[in-house]
Amino acid sequence: MSALDPREELAKRLGLLHVPPVRFDSPHEIQKLLAENDYLSDEAIASVTFLADRLAKPVLVEGPAGTGKTALAQAVADSIGARLIRLQCYEGLDESKALYEWNYRKQLLRIQAGRPEGSAEEWAHLEEDIFAEEFLLTRPLLEAITATDPVVLLIDEVDRVELETEALLLEILSEYQVSIPELGTVRAKQIPMVFLTSNNTRELSEALKRRCLYLYVGYPTIERERDIILARVPGISAVLAEQIAQVVRSLRTLDLKKAPSVSETLDWARTLVVLGREEIGEQDAADTLHILLKYQSDIERATKELLGRSKPVA
Amino acid sequence: MLNLLGDFIAELRAAGIPVSMSEHVDAARAVQVIDLSDRALVKSSLAATLVKDGDHLPVFSTAFEVFFANRAFDSVADLMDGVEAQSPEGATGASGPGQAPGEGGGASSSMSAAELADLLFRALREGNRDDLRRAAAEAVTRYAGVEPGRPVGGTYYLYRTLRNLELDALERRLSEASLADQNTSDALAERLSRDEAHARIEQLKSEIEREIRERLVEDRGAEALAKSVRRPLPEDIDVMHANRDEMAQLERALRPLSRKLAVRLARRRRRRRRGPVDLRHTVRRSLSTGGVPIDLRFKPPRPAKPEIIVIADISGSVASFARFTLHLVHAISSQFSKVRSFVFVDGLDEVSQLFEGVDDPAEAVARINAEADVIAFDGHSDYGRAFLTFHERFADQLTKRSTILILGDARNNYHQAHVEVIADLKYRSKAVYWLNPEPTSYWNSGDSIVSQYAPYCERVVECRTLRQLEAFVGELA
């Protein structure tokens, strides 16, 4: 087995002059760096991020809504001082929105300014001219590839695009290059970190999954959730944070339509802090449950199960 | 080449997780760049490279624990080539690998049952992991009665240990103790301490499970054990023979599944090719181009949403299957123009109204047994009679847009088949499908009479797992 480092191999293929240095020394360093940016990771998150850097592979992050998938990309970008380039996916996203588009107005201007006299040579020259990089409008994917400053590419909610559109991503994810028929292949000037997030509303294609490392971000353990609250909500007491984490854990075990996410937990914690509470009493919980839960039936069920009341207090 | 990683991947594949060649390569590369003495790191690295579906993680996790339980690997070479890495002193029955503190074997027998209970309670109370681990090891030594060499997966040992520990009482004691500490008595605090106690007990259970697994690996080796503890992925669980745990897994898998299915179907419907040219609309548009119809407008495609009629056998053996199908069909009912459901044993009753205005089909399904009037005589399924009743009462409401799904194993208890009824139903409706939760090889054995009904059905489909059910329903809409 050849011991060629994947980074070296990729750098050679991309024609980079030197292999870009690794960004992190160890998963522990990542945990520390992320914590400094107010993102509390766990072992799995740190080690996958570490591998993504070492193996030069994109990371596919999956999990329920509001568990910090997008925030992870942001925090990684912050911690290595990189620019975050974000591509928000939606149904109907196409090449011209994701990769590149020809700036045809500018091309028209060029043609009019040049006014070819009709000779074939001049025409060929002009044609070559108007399909140059100068007339290319870069969209997020191409921008991430051509950037020379450090960037982190985030492809958000990739499960929203159609199956066919997914194919657009494949070349950039495995080869870090974009092929433009009129221009040739644009290769990356660096090896950017790439994160894809998915809410798992549909099965992603095998081809896409194979090219990525997979990270499942579920709801945090009670200890981690408490620490997240402590880190993100200023002025909260340890007792209150612990209690909030406990209530949220209990809520998640109920069979709810939408379990409270981490971001909703944080909203709730902030509310309680603003209300000046040191502990959660029954009345406080009943009054503020609507911050955690978004469906009336969920609120009713939670009130009944947790507080032992049949009707929510208005 | 004897290759531990290769063996591990073979085990994953045998458990049903699709691992491609390139993922194998990635895993091999990953283990070269990480610190192999950190087991958690090895585990998450292998998970990231080999498993690409969150639902598959529990299966991966079990396989990993079994395969790498007692193996210390310090170098890549160990992981790539080593198979002999099991510690030789493991066979003595002590509590295994380096990270378990405290010597299990000798000291444990001196501990009385009361002392053990006390240790357990204290460990759980304070949430001290090391103590908990030690207590779990004691409990296993004392109660599991592990017999070397027996080819079992350890469920029985687990059951024996847990029964002796009387966890329910322990859990109650824990929650009462923590409640007494807080000296409040409102319902919320009570509930919270109950959940906390429950979580700790679960932690203890998984410690015990781990302990038993480690001993079994020492006893019989990882490859053999992996085979006995291998569990199917949620989508491959046989619905008819699922145990309670697996049933819960299925329930959990069903909701995201129906959501995914609905999204896929809606998308497909939207993207279906457009209808014929809409002349009126096109002419109106052409006014802006001087009467030249440049911009053609099309009629939206006619939504060909089928009307679904489900007739389900809910007698004992096939009940769980029927409930799953009803749940799934109603969960995606927006993809059909109408869904009506009927359940029967030897009498037949309509249950569509149970699903009306209910947000969560699971609730309605739970009410079916209590509220549907399905037993006319002796409570043994009688397909012939049920179909007759259906025909009598509802046949005139069938149209050429109705698709009938019949769910059941066609085990008719040697009653009359009344095949002619199905023939008439087929004539009146668009199609009749029969979903059979039994494996094909069991069909027509004993009192199963699938083959008598089959000629009058569009198709008879074997439908034992969620995967098969999903595929069928996806085709239907």
C-alpha cells in the first residue's frame, strides 16, 4: 500500500505548487478552537472535522433541525479565520445559480465595441475573447474554488435540490474543480473545507454520500446541552442551566410532533434569564412552554405529562 | 491478507450496511492519520467513513464494540493485519481491557448481595462512572452465570442480571431520594427526578450490556459473537416477528419514512410532464406579442390521484403489519384523492372516521382495536365472510378510480374462500393488490389460500419489511 498522503495526492492533481499545510493538529485542538468561538462540539464532531482536513474530503452533516449543523460550519470558519461562502439550496437551484453564469450583457458590449469586419480570423479571435474569465460571473461554488484567501464552503440543506441537480456538486466535491465547456477546467487554487448539511427529508444519492465523510449531529447529551446553555446565554446560573437541560430532555422523550431543538432551548433560557428566574417553577414552565414547542397539541401534551395539568394556562 | 479492518467491513456488509470500495479506502486512509490509542476517535473516524445513514449508526456501534472490545492496537499495522491481538489473560474471566478499573474476578465474590445493591445505589446516586462500571462488573459476575462456550448473543445473560437487580424498585428509590433532596413537591420537579432516575438506570443497563459483551468476546472471539448479536437495520426488520424493542424502532422509523415518501411523491407529481396546450391562456398571452403565439401555455396535468381502499386483517398474527400499513397510507393520504380503510377478523368495520381530523395516524391506529367492531363469531379470521360483508355494504361505492389493497396472510382457517367476490371487486375497481406479510415460501402452506385469490389480483406482493412496504406504496401513488 502506498503511503501517499491524500492531501499531497490532491495537491499534485490540482497542480498546486506546494501542499497546503494542515489546519489542525489534533481533534482536541479543534474542540478547543471551536469552544473559543462559542461552539461546544463533542468527540464525533471534532474527529470528523479533523479527518475532513487531513483527508481533504467534504463533510455531510445530517440531523434534526436546530442542532447546530450550519453553526458548525460557521464556527469552523471563524476558528481558522476563513471566509464562509454559503450556498443555500432550494428546489429549482441550477447551474447558473450554483456554479457560474456568462455575463452576456458584458459579452454583448464587447461584441459591439469590437465590431468585427467579417473576416473569419477576427471572429475566431473575438469568440475566444468573449468566453474568457473576464466575462464569467462566479457563483458560490466557483467562487469557493477560485478564492485565494482561506475559505470554508457551506452547501446548506442539500436535500432540498432535486436528485438531478445533486450531480452538479459531484465534480467539485471529489475533484475540487469545475468544468466550463467554453473555457476548460477551473481547478482549485487551494483545498477548501466543505460542509454540506441535510435535514434528511429525502435520501441523498449514493454518489454524493460516497464522496463525503458522514457526521450525524443528534440532540446533545444532557451535560453538553447544559454547557451549551452556559456558554451561549450570558448571566445564567448553573442551577438554572441544569434544570433547563433536564426539562428539555424530558420533553424530547415525549412523542411530540416537533421536539425542541437546541436553538429553541437557548431562546427559552434567554427568556427565563430576562424574566429574572433562578429556578424553574411549575408556573414559569407553563407560561413559557410556547417558546420551546411550536404546536398547540404538543404544548397540551407537554403540559399534561410534565406538569400534571389537563389544560394549559393561558 | 488477514485484515482486521476488512473483516470488520465484511461484518458491516453482512449486517446490511452498504459499504463501497471507495469507502473502504477512505477508512484505511483515516486510520493512518489518527491516534489509534484513542478508541473513541477510532470509532468516530470509522463511522464517518463507513456509515452514511444516521439510522445505521446503532448497528455500526454494536459491531464496533464487539470487534474492537478487547483489542488494543497501537499501530496501523495492527489494525490492518492483526487478528491475534486479543489479550491472552482475557480468558481468566477478569473484567477485560485496560480501561475497566478495579479487578473484577476475585474480589467480587466476597461482596454480599446487600453490599452490591448499596454500591449500585451509591454509584447511580452520585452519577460516578467508575463506580458504576465496577458495580456493573460485580453484578454480571454475580448474577449472569455466564457459561463459557455457549453460542448465545448475551440477551439471556442480560435478562438474568437485570431481573436480579430489581431495577424498577431501584429506579423508584432513586427518584424519591433526589426528590427528597430538593424538598419541593410540584409535578414538574417530580417528573424531572423520575426522568433523571430513568436515564441513570438506562446508563447502568448499557454498562451491564457492555460488560457481558466483553466477556462473551473473550470467551468466543469477535467474529463469532458479531454473528450472534447482529441485528437487522430498522428497514429490514420483519414486521410480523418483531420483538418489543424492534417494534419501537419501527415506530420511530415510520414517521420520517412517511415524510420522505410524501416529499418524493409530491415532487414527482409536480415534475410530471405538462398537459395539453391551453388555447385560451395562450391567446391571452399572445396579445403582448402582437397576436403571435410565442409563449405557449399548457394546462396543468390532470392529477391522477388514486382513491385507496384498504381492507386489512387485524387478527392476532398479522395485526402489527396491518397497523403499519394503515399508518403509512394515512400518513401520506395527501397523495391520494381519498383513503378509506376497513378492518376485519370475521366481521368487517369501516375505520376511516378514526383517522379524520386526527393529526397523528399513530393515535388512530391505537384506537382501532378498541373501537372497531370486527368480531362476528369466533374471532378467527374468515376472509370469505369479510369480503362478502364488504361487497354487500360498499361494492356500489367502488369506481374505476378505486384501488383496493388487501392486507393479510390469507390464512382462512379452512373457511369458505368466496373467490367470486374478489373477482367482482376487481371488475368494479381499477385494481386489486394483495399485500402478504408472510415470506413467499410460506404461501399456500397449511390454511393459507393466497393462490385462490391471486388470479383476481393485479399483483400479490410479499411485504415483510418497511423497505418493501415503502417500495410498494411509492409505486402506487
